[in-house]
Amino acid sequence: MTAPWNRSRPIYKGLSLDAGASRHLLALQGEGALALLDQAATLSSVILQRCALLYVPDVTANHSAALAALPVSNFWVTPTVATLLPRLRTELAVAHMSTRLYAAGTESFIGQVVQLAQDFGIDHASIPTEHRGSLARRVQCVHCKGMTDDVRISPVVCSHCGLSLLVRDHYSRRLGAFQGVCIDAEEPGTAPSPEVLFP
């Protein structure tokens, strides 16, 4: 269960394109494409022509055809998040002033986009984000520092060191991940049965 008072959790206010930006760079994943598609009919052709889209479909949603039909300046589809991120890095490296970055998709995806943007000095608060899709989390094991993606249960077995991790609500913006702590450190083998908490 997510505690509403947890200040480390990101708040996703939704995508709204900044009419004053000279270029819009949108990183979208799976159902995150709907964050743009739902409002596309209300956007002027001038704003759409200033958009560059980076999209990675996922197993639950592929909106590539609908995005390709938009009159945007550039559109890239990548097979995985791991291949989208270097393309985004390249785009940010050549971005000019008044370029606006946006991210929509799962929490894990948004976290990785924001983490990359921070490498370029972009403040996380200046990136409009919208959560769409699964609530699955990206979890960092605090013991071995390994990352486990698409975590839907707690406790979860670390994919690197094999410890049973309690998935905490503490979110690290620097790492783009939630923290996982060994749940049976004092009595190994006594971890409770996993529960689906992040469908």
C-alpha cells in the first residue's frame, strides 16, 4: 500500500504541451502514447509540427500507427526502453533552448527518462509527466545495488543477489527506482509469501 504522506513518491500531473516551447520532445511508452493521442485533436498543426516523438510499445499497448499518423517533425519507434534511452540522450545532447521534454508511460519508464534528463541539468520538476499503464515498479536492492524491473509483488527475489526484498514506498529520483530491503535478514528463509501489490 502506498502511503499518501510519502514525500519521495513522484507526482504525475499529466501532459500539457507548452505553447511557448520551440520544440516538444516526447518520450512515450505503451499506453503512455494515449497521453498525447487523447489531446491530439485539440492541438494546432503548428504545435504538432514542433513535436519529436520517441515511442516504445509494450506487451499491453502498441499505438505506433496512431502516432505515425500525427503530423510531427520526427517519430522514432524502438523495440525496448534500453534502445529508446540512447536515442533520447542524443536528442537532448543537441537540444536548443526552449526545447521541452515530456514523459508518459509506466512509473519505471518515467523514472528512467527523468534520471537521464537530470544528466543534462534538467530539473525533474520542469518535466511534465503522466502515468499510464501498469503500476509495476523498478526496484533497487539496497544490498547489491542491482535493479529489478517490472516488479508487481512484495517481497520479491532480487534478480542479482537472490535476497528476498521488501519493496518499500521510498522512491529515489536519482536512481529512478524504489528501494528493496532484505525482509528476512535476521532469520533467512522466513520471508512471507509474495503478494501482488503493484498490478
